[in-house]
Amino acid sequence: MPDPAEPLGYRLITGPDDAEFCARVTGLLDQGYRLYGSPALTFNGERVVAAQALVLPSSAGPEPSEDSRG
């Protein structure tokens, strides 16, 4: 089990596409995380839901290329 004091190498942030979601992503960027890939958006019938992967550079491999993202 990971040490809760250690930052995770990979995070997937999800939630309504609103200012709070953007603030959560911004907070992780301020902690040294980098965006990994493009955000994903979907509509759940009521609102737009966003997802964004972030990684710490020390634990990340190369970012997926356009060809490998499908």
C-alpha cells in the first residue's frame, strides 16, 4: 500500500466541468504535476463531466503521441 504522505505518481481528476474542477487541476499543477494527455468530456444528462490525467515528472514515461492515443 502506498505511503499516504508520498505524492502519487499518477492522478486522474474527474468532476463537473466547473471552476472547482479547474482549481483542483491548477492546485496539482502548482504541486509539480504535469498534464498527461488531453482532457475527456462527457455529458451525464444534466451537466458536462470532465476528466484529466496528471503525472509527476519523476514517475512519468513519455507522454502518449497522437498516434498511440487511438
